[in-house]
Amino acid sequence: MNRHEVFETLKRYHALTGKVMTSEQMILAVGNTSPVELIRGIRMFDKYLDLQRGGAA
């Protein structure tokens, strides 16, 4: 997966459940994603959540 796919996976889970994935769920969901792409996707998701909560990204 690339960072955009990681981001979309996290975003979709959040939209369906209203929760953020646990570390264990994330590891299972992203498979063999490189650590760099995983971290970049997580950062994108963090910025997205900040904007959703009315904060500055």
C-alpha cells in the first residue's frame, strides 16, 4: 500500500465505526506496507482528524 491507500483505509474504518484503528487492527489491515508509507498515511489521517475536529492541520 502507498500512503494514500493507508489513509483511505484508516478514514473508511473511522467513518464506519467512529473509532480509530488499534495498532493490531492497522497491522492486519495494511499487510506488508513499508514503514515509511505507513507513517506517512498515519500522518495524513492525523491531519484529517484535526480538521474534522475543527483544529488546524
